[in-house]
Amino acid sequence: MYLNIRELISKSGQVRLHQEMNVARLFREQKDVLRVEPLDVDVEAKAGSGVVEVTGTLTLPVEFACSRCLGHYGQRLSIPFHERFTRDQHRSDGEDDDLHVLDDDVVDLTPYVEESVQLGMPYIPVCQPDCKGLNPETGANLNIDPLARPTPRVDPRWEALQQWRDRSEN
């Protein structure tokens, strides 16, 4: 996805870009991201006073594995996108930390889009905010069966004492 900065600045115009991108390769090593559909990039670039501002929304349907209960769930992420570019080398004065100074007339927006997608992903995906997770002893999903309790195990070293206690209670 390329954008001609010089042309936009010289005409003080705007352009709308709409494209699908495959970003599945970004999440190959993440075990909690099960499936990623193509990213829908819908941005608008506007030029004004030597700066091109690119804003829009990145929409990404993703299937996750919940970090608490390990259940699969789908989510449609809507990630805001905002970047600023200029060709003016003297424009970068430290105040504009988000202003990218370019040497070329054309900028490839792909790395900026990929960065926004990675930053927009949930750090720890959970199927619902109050997910109860798994029972640590039985492995049962506590969202489905909140009363799932393991059968009490008696340490074999204390088994004789447990039998004596059971007989004394009867």
C-alpha cells in the first residue's frame, strides 16, 4: 500500500485508500491467535501545510484461544490508525514525535499498518472479562460448571488415620 506524499502536498488534496491485506504471518508464533482473516484497511490521507495526515480504521476478524479457560472465541478488532508524514527535513523539531520525515516521494504504509495491528491486539486475550478459567485440579471449565470440584484425595501415608476417623464418626 503506497502513498505519493509529494503529489498530495503539492495539490493539497486528499485520497482515500481501501485495501485488504494478509497479516497472518505476523501471528505465526503466537499460540493464542488461532486464525486471522484478511485485514481491511480503510484510511484517508489529507495534505495540509506540508504534512500528510493518514487516518482511518483497520478491521481485523481474529479467532483467539482464551488465556484463562482455553476456549476458542472470535472477535472483530477495530483498530484506529493515525500517522503523519512530511518531506520537509526542518519540520522535525522534537515536538512532533509522531511526524515521520521522509527522503522519498512515496511511502509504503504497510509497516505502519502492521505495527498498528500488532499494538492493537489484546495482550492477554480472554473470552469475557469475568472468565473464571479452569479448575487447577480437574481441568474443568469453571464457566460451564462452576461447582466442579475434585474428589478429595487422601495421602496414602494418612490413609489409616482417615479410616480410623471415619469409623469414629459412625
